[in-house]
Amino acid sequence: MAKANVKEQIVTTSLQLLHSKGFNATSVQDITDAAGVPKGSFYNHFTSKEALGLEVLQRYTEGVGQMTALLRDRSLPPLQRLQQYFARMIEGNAANEFQFGCLLGNFSTELSNQIPAMRSAMREAFDGSSAVLAAVIAEGQQDGSIKSDAPATELASFVNDAWQGAVMRAKAEQSREPLERFARVVLGRILS
């Protein structure tokens, strides 16, 4: 019987490696070497690198989901929640010096045509984050703090898409300016 802590070690190490190097540039050997486990241990826990990738994507999505707790905090006005959420997301990218980007976005550009199960998982993750954003935007429209009368679901999908583009550009430029521009335009004009 395989040990759970070895599996956790593999997943944690893989999250960092796949996020920083990419899926295709990271081999199973790279993962097991970095995790300090024998290669056989990998296959005790995962049937393939793709299966590991799905678990890593789920773990990453759960981590980002924890950040959305701020969006659900009804003690703050909706627009303020959105501003604080994206400010935290910007600082999270800055902590990595804008080198890693968003794992979900990275996997989307790298794997969506290669692994159908990954494409489905990414679609679900994007839909989930858009749903959380749509709920906050709808609240803001109801209380008048968000003036746009476009459907909240449409605005949320646009915000999500714009954020992904800004993160990708921040990664390419290794600069916070694309994310700051996102905040100025989306939060300062489109949603205010």
C-alpha cells in the first residue's frame, strides 16, 4: 500500500514544477527527483503524468478558491470585495516576480488541444470562478455600486478573460503594469 505522504510530496512538488516550468517541459523523472522519491513511487499513486496534472490542477483551483472567500464576505460592499480580491491576486503574482502566471491559464495555452480531460477540468474551473464573480457583480448591480446593466454572467466572463490576458502579459513582460492596467480599466471604469 502506497503512503499518502509520498503522494502529497509528489503533488506539492509537481504543483511548483508544473507551474514554473510547464507541463510538457517537466518529466516524471524531474518530478520524482525534486520530490526525493523513487520513480516507482510516482506510478504507485498516478497512472500517468496526465492523471497527476489533473490532480495538480484541482489542487491549484482549490487554492485559488480559498482566495475567493473575500468575494463572499458580505460585510464589505461588492465593488470593494472585487477591488480587494484583485489587489491580492496582483500581489500574489508579484510575489513570484510575475514569472509563473496562472497555472490555469498556462495549462490552457499548453494543454487544451492535447488532453481532453484537462480541457474539461479547465473549463469547469473557469466557469466556477466566473460564477463567483457573477454573484458579486449582480450584488453590485442591485445596490447600484456597479452601474453596468450588462448581464452579470457576461461581465464576469469578460472580467475573467481580461484577467487571464493581463496575467499572461505580466508574465511575458515580468511587470505588474498589465495587472495594474486591468485594475484601472476593469475595476475603475467597466465595473464602477
